[in-house]
Amino acid sequence: QATPLVAGIAVAAAAYAGRYGIQAWQAFKARPPSMRKFYEGGFQATMTRREAALILGVRERTPTDKIKEAHRRVMVANHPDAGGSHYLASKINEAKDMLLGKTKGGGSAF
């Protein structure tokens, strides 16, 4: 007789957990855009160190090895051979060059 009671409690707990999960997801989607983690907006006419750091997801004063690692990670996700955009790939490369000191900005091919 205890088995149906335990099963009923388990089903009720699952239903409450599902309800809580749906409410949490709706609250997550309804939050204002300023609280989102990613950078929203277009590119500046001339790339700055700040914009380059935002593109690669690093700080402006990040060590060289970390910049190269971040560049590789972002480039793998956005490479034209994997369905990414040539424009984004050029901006990612420009961001790496900017942070490594190989360019003074405005080096995009587009």
C-alpha cells in the first residue's frame, strides 16, 4: 500500500518541478536586453582595442597566448568553411591583430 503513495508523491514532485522550470524559463526570456551576456550592436568604423576585446571575449590587457586561444575558439565557431560569414571572419582576424599590436585599425577587407 505504500508503493502507490510513494508513486503519487513522486509524480506530484515532478509536476511541481516542471512548473517551476517553465516559470524560470519564461522569466529568463523576459529579462531586459541590458542583462544579456553577449555584445549587441554593429561594428565601429575603425576597430578599437575595446571592440576587439569584446569580439574575442577577452580583456583588453590579456596575455598573447590567451588572445590566440580565444581567437581560435571564436574562429572555429564562425569560420566560413563551417557555414560562418566571411565578414565576421575578417572582423575576428582584425580583432586578433589589433590586440596583438599588428595593426592600427581599419584593416577589414570589407
